[in-house]
Amino acid sequence: MKIRLVLAALSALVALSSCGPVKYSSSQHLDLKSVPEYAFIEPVADVLYYDRKNKPVYDAELSDEAADLIATIVSSQRYPFSRVIGMDYDRADRSIRKWIQSIGSVSTSRLDRVKVPGNLLDAIDRSGHRYGVVIFSSGYIRSREAIRYEETSEAIGNVLGAALDALVNSDKKDKDGKKKESSYKPYSNPEKKTPYDCNLYCVVIDTNTDEIVHYIHPVPFFEKNPLDGRDMESMLSDLLADF
């Protein structure tokens, strides 16, 4: 669980540092629309839930729900993908899940050196396709209690900060002999009160070369709910536009 939490946090960090769509293509410069059909590997999602004290906790049920939502939406659209190839991520295919989770923390400059797991290549090959598509979602949901906790903490901190500043500067005067005005500025961190965020990553794998031949990471989807159908449909439309 700790590994999943770290990987999800890394994915979010990479997304936040991005200022635009990130794409990568191997030397083949694959035209995605030229492939008749891709093997569609069961998606993976990591969803963090911020509890009543605004602390992030990996939520397996929400993560599975988010992954199922991606699969349902993609399967209902006219993308050149096969039916979802089911994976046993909790047991036999656990290593594949971890590999997919790591995609969000890999720099595009190192993608050509990323080794694709043999059992993932085998799954794509058994489906009768040369190319496979993998989608990874990383996001969080913040409860109302978490937001209220953060707002309350900020309010208490600002009251104490202002009181301490007034106490420290009570005897200080400016150059005109007047009581010096408080220099204390209230603290606020809107990011800790954002109800949800979501990031999506897509990689295309070539079983002939055993490597990632395409990678897509759109502009980070701020304030998008990883469990909302409309939000996810819009995000997936951007993610898979090149197909």
C-alpha cells in the first residue's frame, strides 16, 4: 500500500510540473491511426482519499471503481481497441500493475530504456495483436470533512498568528511615532481544499520490439473527478484524440 501511495504521489507531482501535453514517440514515429486494432489492457487507477483530517489514504475500492469507469467509457466509444483484456492485478499480474503505476513517474527522456514486463508482452501477443494500449489514472478525492478540517486549521492558525504578531509588535512604533501596523498576512493554501484532481497516462507497446513506442500525458486535469462519468469521458477524449 505504501508503494502505491508513493507512486500515485509521484504521478501527481510529475503532472503538476507539466505546463502542457507531454508526448513521446519512438524512432518508428508510429501513426496511431494506421493500426486497425490495439489490444486494450485492463486499465489501472490509483485514487487517494483524504480523510476527515485531510490526510491521504490509498483507497482500493475507489481505485477499482475508477479503473472500471475508464474501461466502460473507452469500450463504449469508437476507438480501435479490442475488448478489455482482463488482468489479475491482485495476484498473478501484480507485477504488471506495479509497472503500469510507475509510468507516471518516468521521464520521457528515459522511456526508450523502460523494460516492458514479459508477461504483459505475452498477454498482448496472445490476443493476436502487435500493439497494446495501457491507460493509467492517478487522482484523489477530498471529503467535505477534509476540506472543513483544513479551513478550520487555517482559521485557527491565522487567529493565533495575528495575535502573536500583535503581541510581539505591541510596543513598536514607526518613524513618525505612531503604532506600527501589523505586517501579518493570513495564510491560505487552496490546493489543500481542492475537492478532486485526476491525471491520465497512455502508453502504446509494440510486441515486435518489446518496447514503449508511444506515450501520451495531456495537460493535468485540475478539479476533475476520477469517478465522475462526464469528467472522465472528457478527459479520455483528450487523452485518446490521436487514435
